[in-house]
Amino acid sequence: MKLILTQEVDGLGAPGDVVEVKDGYGRNYLIPRGFGIRWTRGGEKTIESIKTARNARAARDADHATEIKTKLEQGPVNVKVRAGEGGRLFGAVTTTEIADAITEVSGEKVDRRTIVVTNPIKSLGAHEVSVKLHDEVSASVALNVVSA
């Protein structure tokens, strides 16, 4: 099944790309969630409009992303979690908790899916995560995990 992607799908493509996927994946997952539309010969106009909109947003967002990066890299972000004795956490720090803490500090909404945690955070103290703000801009954020 040929689809035109309307949103970015990890491992598949960016908006405006024409991709070939299995019928069930396209019919049951991508199309109902709005990630893609069926490819047709008339869809060429749709592809062009999606790509021009994406390019305009990318240029505008790149400058905005560098501003956010400077805000995030200024100082550590405190994440408050429940912890037991010895600094062990009840579970791990989730990307949602990290995104909420970053939003409080920077004032900018950060999507939890853009946060990259290399090792699960399961203890109190200083940790570091990466936030992909744009295709070319990635910020390294210092986290300070404290007990709530």
C-alpha cells in the first residue's frame, strides 16, 4: 500500500514522503491516527503543499530551537520524584516527568517523545538527558533528581 505521510513517523519518514507499507499497518494504524493518507495521482499537489509548509516551519523553528537550547543549557532542571531510603526511586524517572520539569523551567512546551534518556534514571542525584528540539538542534540538559 502506498501512503503519503502527513506527520513524521519514526523509522518510516517525514511529512510529504511517499512510502510503501504493508496493507494492515497502513489501514489499521497509520490512516486512522492521521499519520498518512492514501496515495493517488491527484495527491501530488498534496505532497507539494505538505513539503512547502514543512520547509517554512523548519526555517522558523530552527531559530526558535536555538533560543530554547540556550535556556535549557543554562542550569540544572530539578525533577521531584518519590524515593525510598538510600536514594532509590520507586520505579524510574519517566520522560513525561522530565518534560513537565523542563516546561516549568524554560516556559516552553517540550514534547516527551523528543527526550532521549540513554540509561533509565533510577537514583537521586545529577543526570543528563538529550532533547531533540529540531532536526539540527539538540540540547543537553542537566537534571537534578530530588526527593519529593
